[in-house]
Amino acid sequence: MEEQQDTVPQVRVGDILRLDVDKIAFEGRAVARTGGLVVFVDGGIPGDTVMARVFRKKKQYAEAAVQEILARSPERVDPVCAHFGTCGGCSWQHLEYAAQCRWKREHVRDAFERIGGFAGVTVHETLPSPVEVYYRNKMEYSFGDKRWLLPEELGATLRDELFALGLHVPGRYDRILSIDACHLQSPESNAILNATRDFFLARGVPAYSTKTHTGDLRNLVIREGKRSGERMVYFVSTHEEPEMMREYAELLREERFGVTTFVHGITQRKSTVAVGETETVYFGPGVITEQLGDCSYELSPTSFFQTNTLQAERLYALAAASADFRPTDTVWDLYCGAGTITLFIAPFVKEAIGVELNPASIADAQKNAAANGVSNVSFRVADILAFLRSGKERGAVPDVIIVDPPRAGLHPDVTRGIGALGVERVVYVSCNPATSARDCQVLAEYGYVIEGITPVDMFPHTYHIECVITLRKSGKRVEVIQATE
């Protein structure tokens, strides 16, 4: 008897479908099925039964948005933020935190099985963030000359319709959602945000337009030392306006804001990056300090630093434990940035060498090492592949390599360079499971075995997940199944 096949239903844009949401796919999209058709459901979570309107139809799938929740998932919670659903920053606020961590673990497991071809790899429980709200030490807000209007505001007369301070609406570089309360940084940050909006609105100062390249106000960046308690405001505009900036500085000095330094950046560039070509410090030292482990770091307005301080400490401690360090070890920390991992692991090893192509980052790393009195570290400005090849030629092979690459992962030549070097232990700190799974598949060809993977949640209420992957040289090529990406 011939097996009956599922038939794909005739679904059209505008159709209202009754759907049972059963999973969350990679990058946080809820999934349901109708007949043989996959439907991505905006606003749904596993366990929901919903009525959803189709807004896009492709050959293999459809996309729909929840119109009504018929049966509420036991893992659904009420979002804490009034901007949820419009602002795209915290798209998982409606999913309880334990479920977020569980799904992130599944996404890591799926990436290593489906993309990397690893069967039965050990993926530990997700390490949750110690705090779920107000965890970011940096927030970057944008001014805009076109405010995104909410449904209830359409048709109304608004004094600030052509002025916005907040976050970009997902997919719209030219529209800003005005934010009055964000739960990512701190209550003081929200107070600064609202006071800044009121200050410039009252003076009629125009926001910069990315279309006409007119106007003045560009960015408001707030940095906080979660350990130190220090707080910086970095304000970026097109023109200097010193008298108005002095008035704004006096406002920021109010005790309720807790601002320890205020820096004004001025730029004429058309780029929307929040970096001034020139800078003026109106009060305070122009920097703040933050602590990770036993080391303190000086942060300028544009310094790179892990945004979740408390969880970064746990991430680095996990990386150090995974490396199984010995006091005689020499370690290469590739893509070291400002040297945060290099300095964190220094007490556990004989020598740590940080390697990074960006000279400014290496300058910061050297300054941080000197300020903390760490003498068993050094830093190199070098192309990673060239550094690996030079080490192999000189016979200078470390005991451990740590890599912390960007989301794109390792360049294939770098991955093969690490494999050819043949170090005993490799610790891969990843911010993208898909690319790290691909890279580990290449390392397996050189005889590296994955001993374990631990997902680390640096960004609660989002689908993003970091992980620490421990690899050890086994001495023979490791077979992996055929990847299916």
C-alpha cells in the first residue's frame, strides 16, 4: 500500500490560521505547522494555540503574526517592558527565563549536530545570567527626525512627531522608537534618557536626519561600571554649541543621575556610528573604570568591553576552568581585543600572549596590563594566520590556545593553522553556535575531540547565546557525520 504523503495546504497572505506552536527555531523564531507547511509565528511561544494572520508566503514556509491567543503556554509570562512587541531588543520577554535557557541549549546542540556533523556531543546546561534585567553596562540611543508612531498615536497631533530619542525600529534605519523606560541598563539610565529628551525638545534643537544630513543631535551613549558604580554620558552631535553643552552638563550633574563624567563628541560624518571626530570633556575624567575578576579596566567613550559585566566574569572563569590550566602553561589568546581574557587567565599560567590585528585594542591591552601590574602577559599586533605560521616555523607551540572570534567565526585558513600547530588544548569562546560548529568540524579533521560545550547566556530575553567549547588533541582524525546545513 502506498504511503500517504502530507499535502501542503493552499495558504495565502491575509489568511487567518489556527496554529499550535511547538518549538523555537534558531535565531528565536517560533514554529508551527499546518499540513506539511512550516509557519514562523511572530509573537508565539511553544505550547501556545493561536490564531495568526499570514503576512508572507514562500514556497517552503509562511510567516504569520499572532492575532489572538486561544490557549496560553504554561511558559508564557507577561513582558515587563511597555515597548515589547515594537522595540526588537528583547524579543523573548514573553518566555519565562528557565525556558529561554533551555531553548538556547537546544539551539547549540542543533547547530553542532546539523551544521558541524557531531553526533552525541555533550552540551551542558546553559549557564544563566546572574541578573535578568538591568544587566547591560552600555546603552546606545539614537536621535531621529521621524518618530515611529504607535497605533494609538496615528492621526493625533504630537509636539514631538519630528523628534525621537530611543532605539531603531527593527529593519528601519530611518525610524526611531522613542523609549521612556528600558529594562536593559538601570533606572538612572532611564532618568538620563528622559531628561535629555526633554532638555533638547524644550530648546527646539533638531535631530540629525540620515536622509538629508541636516540637524544636530545624533547619539546618547550611557556607560556604567556595574562594579565601580561610575557612570558616563557620551553625547554625539554635529555641532559644538558650547553654551548649550554647559547647560546640559549642569543638568547631568544632578545627584539623581549619578553621572561621574560627561563627554561631548562632535562629528560631521554621514555615518551613524556613535563616534566623535573630536571630543570635549565637560566634567569628570572622561573615562570610567570597571572590574572583571581581580583586574580593573579604564573605559573611554568608545572602548570595547563585554556588555554584561557580571556574566562576563563567569564566562571567563568557565573558559579558564575548561582549559585545565597548569602553572607551567604558555597560552595564546587569539582575537584578544583589549586583553580582558588574557589578563583574567594570567594568574593561572606561566605566560599568556594576546594577539590582535587592531593596534588600538593592543594599546588598550598593554595599558590595562601595566595598570594592573600583570607582568606575565605580552601582546602582539599581528595577523592571526601569520602569527600561527611564524610560531610553527620557530617551534614556539603553546600548551593552550584560546580563541574568541567575532560572529563570523574563524577564517578557514586560521582554523587549519590552529589544527596544523597541534596544540594539546583549544578553548573556543563563541558568540555564534553556527560558525563555531563549522570551525570545530575542521578541527576534528586534525584530531581534536570536543570534550564538552557549555552555553553561557550573556543576553537574557534575546535569542543570542555564547558558549565555551573545550577541545583536546586525540592524535587521530575524528570522523563526523555529514552536515546538513
